[in-house]
Amino acid sequence: MSKKVLLKSNLRQAVAVMICVMTVIIFGSTVRAQEQPQNQRLKDLEKKLEKLQKEMQKLKQEQAKKPEKEKTSMSEEDIATIKKAAERLNDPTTQRLLSADSWLQKFTLGGYGEMHANFNQGSDEDQFDLHRLVFYYYSA
């Protein structure tokens, strides 16, 4: 082989090796550049998760320290009102009215209707238009 052919062959090989090396360098730096933000983001998320877990543990401990009275969402006044209503339901008069043969169970009262209201500003009067009004009752 001549020196020119050998030189061209070596030159091609050198160029091919350089292209491969450059590709590896560029690709490697791109991968490392992408890994850094992902690693940083992952570390940030882990820190946030730790913080939330600590807060949750703290809240659980505070809740466990509270007496049973404070754990309910109802006030003493609400509880007393419910107890009074339950006592009234057990009253004999109320029981008669709620029984199946009571007149209250055989009586129905109701109604429906439609009304439009126009509220004007200034000196104009407000208007109420009653389109339909129906009352009904039923007694068995």
C-alpha cells in the first residue's frame, strides 16, 4: 500500500475515534447535568417528607395528651341540648303523637309556589310577582 492510502486510512480511524470520544464526553456531561437537578429535587423532597412526618408525629402526641373531653367537637351546651331533646322524645305526650294511630301521622300539610322579585334601585318601587301558589292538606 502506498503511504497516501495508509495515511487516509489512519486519518479516518483517528476521526472516527475522535467522534466517538466527543460523543461520549457530550453525552456523559448531558447525563450528569440532568442527574444533578433530579438528585437535588429528590433530596429536597426527602427533606420535606421528613419535616411532614415530624409534624404529624408532633400532632399525634399533642392529640394523645388531650383529655377525652377536649377531643370531641361538640360543646357541653350542644350535648345538653341533645339530651333535652331526647328526653322530650321519651315524653308520653310526644310518644302518643308519634304513634301510628295518631292524628298527626294521618295528617299532611304542604304547598308550593313561584314568585319573582324585581328590586329596583333609586325611586322605582320593588315588585313581587306571585305566579303560582298552591296549598294542600290531607287527612286520612
